[in-house]
Amino acid sequence: MDSQCGRHLYLKENKKNMKTNLLNLTLSQLQKEVKQLGYPTYRAKQLSDWFYHKNVFSLEKMQNIPQKLKDDLQTNFVIELPKIEEVNHSSKDNSYKFLLKTHDNKLIESILMLTNNRATVCVSCMIGCPLTCKFCATGTEIGFVRKLEPSEIIGQIIVIKNYAKLNGIADKITNIVFMGMGEPFLNLDSIEKTVEILTGDYGFAMSKSRITISTAGPKNNIADFINKYKIKLAVSLHFANNELRSKYMPINKKFNLDQLLEELKKVELLKREYITIEYMLMQDINDSISHAKQLVKILSNIKAKVNLIPYNPTKNLPVKPSSEKTMNEFIQYLISKSIPVTVRRSQGSELQGACGQFALKRKV
Ligand code: SAH
């Protein structure tokens, strides 16, 4: 008991001494800090211009910032990006898998996927994941380490963008998906700031339609968030009844399928917009025609398209991918019921690219 208590105090103390990373701050937060240091707020815009438009992260190189402000910033803040630890390229599907190291020496996993003129970065929002879905390497094998800060999520994009440019892989990043390690709706504070920086004119000025957030649906904060930020939503449904979903996705016991579907009905969509329902086909678990029927039934009041995902086998987990034949039958059934269907042809699987599998090779 005593040692637990002491540990808590130590952590608090430690955090107090840590300097804030300037890349954690949205423009309005940056303006507040600059004002507090006694400078006019336009200095904040100059700083964000260096970071997000000129790709400069060293105060020394910022010619239009007065030396006194640079000194004050240096005293009170840091500007820090994750560092590249390892990169693996898959020639099969032209994806690049990155392991990045945080300031506290933890590993973040991100992927750059290159398809039809798109350069998409799949970012992690946590180190590990607290959800413990039975088919997923992250939750079952790594566990939950900690949430990532906005600077560490934005940092993944900046570091990968620079790597891609330097190596002649891509000129710019066109799309972002929050589909790496972790559950975004359990780290919403960081996600909100990240989305503000990604979409703000002072930041990356990205179109909202090029950003997708994927969730297992842990609570009732999804509709409000999507209706406010207007980015695209993908839901890791994977099961169409509560019994099965609770067995494989324990979060379903706290926020069940019926509650999740009610939440999805509240999401406001434009004429041509859909919610993407991710359904991973797992052999003899959720891949029969009766499962497909259940899926069609529960989606009847939701404007959804289904993205079928072939399961990417993970060592130590007793789940296998469905056969090609079963998969085709499942697809045909959904099509026969006029459900829009797409199939994800395992981006990154050659590299052990599914959630958490790369980081697992190295200890997080
Ligand atoms: N927590 C969020 C985002 C992380 S998981 C979510 O659940 O959506 C990203 C996606 O990868 C999810 O759809 C997840 O179910 C899927 N996934 C996990 N393990 C996988 C595997 N072995 N093969 C294929 N997809 C997997």
C-alpha cells in the first residue's frame, strides 16, 4: 500500500517537472502560452507556421522570432518528435511499417500505405490498448502501456512525411487513418487536438474527408465527436450479436451492440457519406451465412457500407482467416441484400502489419 502511494506521488512530481511539448498545443493554446510569456499572440501563428508549413522544429532556425522569446520558450517548453527506430518495406503491397521511439523510450507503430495516388498514414493513438479484443495482438499480448499525446500522434505523421519525401517515396501525405494501436475514443482529448492541428489552416489544412477514425465503440461519445469534427467514421463491429461480440470484444459487456447502434444512428451524414462497418472474417467464428443475415438485419437502419477484412493470423492467437470460398459467399450475400461492400486486401500483412503485430516483434 505504502509503496503504491509513494509511486503515485513520484509520478505526479515527475510530470510536474516535465516541460510541455509545443507540438501538443493547438493554435489557441499556443496563443495563450505566448501571451502569458508577455508577447503578442501573432507570435503563436509564426511558430505554427514554422512547424506545420515550413517543417522547421528548431527555434534557432526561426528568423522572425525574437531571441528573448526563443530563450523563454526554451526555458519553459520542448519541441520534440518521435525518432525512427526501424522501417520495413513490403514490396508486395508497397507499404512501409515504422517503429518510432518516444521521449520515454517506448515504441509506437505506424504504417505508410501507398495506393492509387494516395499516401495514407495509419497512426497509433496509444502504446498498447486496454480493450483486450481476443483476436488482436495489441491488447492480448502487449497490454496497455499509455495514451499518446497530440505531439506523438502528429509526430508520427511529420516523421513519416519527412522520411517519404527524403527517400523519394511520396511528396506529401494525402490521407490519415486512426487505425493503429489503441482506441481513439478512450484518448479523445489527444485526438481532438490532433484533428484540429491536421485540419486547421494554421496546421496541415487537410480536408476532413481525408481523415478516418476507427473505433471498437467503447462509449457514447462517438456521435458528438463526429458531428463536431466531420471526419469519417469506421466501426470495428466484427460481430452481429451481443453474445459473440462480448466473447471476443470484452468492451461489448460495458457498451453493447444495441447501445453502439443507437449511437451510430445519431451520426449526421451527408448525402454520399456512409459509416464504414469493419467486419473481420474469422474462420468458423463469425463467417457463416446466418452471421451475414444477422449483420444485414442490424444494419437495416444505419447508413453503412461494410468493409470485409481478411483476418491476419497472429502467433499465439487461436483465430484463423476464413477461406476464399466462405469469404466470397459472405460477400455475395451482402451484395444480394444491397449492402455496399468493399474488401480490404490485407495492406501490410506481409510485414505483419495488422494492429500491434510489428511492435510485438520488439518489446514495447
Ligand atoms: N481500436 C480501434 C483501432 C485499432 S484496431 C478499433 O478497434 O477500430 C484497427 C483495426 O484492425 C480494427 O478493425 C481491428 O479489429 C483490426 N485488427 C486487429 N487485429 C487484426 C488482425 N489480426 N487481422 C486483421 N485486422 C485486425
